[in-house]
Amino acid sequence: MAGYHPLLFTLIALLAMAELGLSAFWVHQIQHDPSSRFKSLIILFLFNSVWTTLFAGAYVFWIIDGALHALASIGSSGIWLIITAILWGVAAGLFDSVRGGGNCNGTPAISPCRELLALEAIGWTEMGLCIITLLAALFWARSSRRGYRGSYYV
């Protein structure tokens, strides 16, 4: 299970980079928008994407580097994954009501409706990936501990 850890963190980092570009574009688009809740949630998406890109990228580097950093432990990455999943879940959940929900039937392929829908969808995907990565790490830690307690010939 430990072999999937770098892949999952890489997916989290790459999605965060895509979200970073889209949310930065929307921060620029809404400079003069009077709706403070909408603007605040776009800025929250921007913060989440920067937070996730930096830390997930660092974890990928530490995992691939093979160095034993205290910050790259299962415990610290677990805490980071919990916090990050909560941040993405809150942003996406609140954004759904501000965006108006629903789909974008009848709109062009590149339209504000679809861009905002993608912003929300990537947020939900990030939350899901954080939860999956956390569960994978917990199952791996439990199975490796269980195998160690048994005989040495497991």
C-alpha cells in the first residue's frame, strides 16, 4: 500500500496546480464584484490550492528523496490530510450554494458557468483524494504493524 502514497500525493499536487490557475483567473475576473461572499470563497479556493500545492509537493519530494524527515511521517501527513480535506470540503460545500448549484446545460464549452462548476468539482475531488490517501496510509500502517507483531517469516 505504501507504493500508492507518492502517486496519491502527486495527484493531489497536480489537481491543486490546476485549481490554482483557475482560482487565480477568477480572482482577477472578480476584482470589482460587490458580492463579498462569492469573492471570499474564490479567495478561499486560491488559498487552498496554494496550501495544497506547497505541502503536497513537499511530501512528494520527501517521499521520492527517501530522506526521513519528521515532517514526512505518517502522523504529520495524516494531520495535514485531515486539515486539507476539511478546507476543501468547506470551500466546495459553501461554494455550491453561492454558485447556485445545478448544471450548465446549453452553455458553451468554455463559459463562466462551466469554469465555476470545474472550480467546485476540483474542490470536491481534492477532498476525496485527501480522504482516500489518509485511509490508504492508515491501512498501510495497520497492516505493516500487524505483520511485524507476528512471526518474522510473514
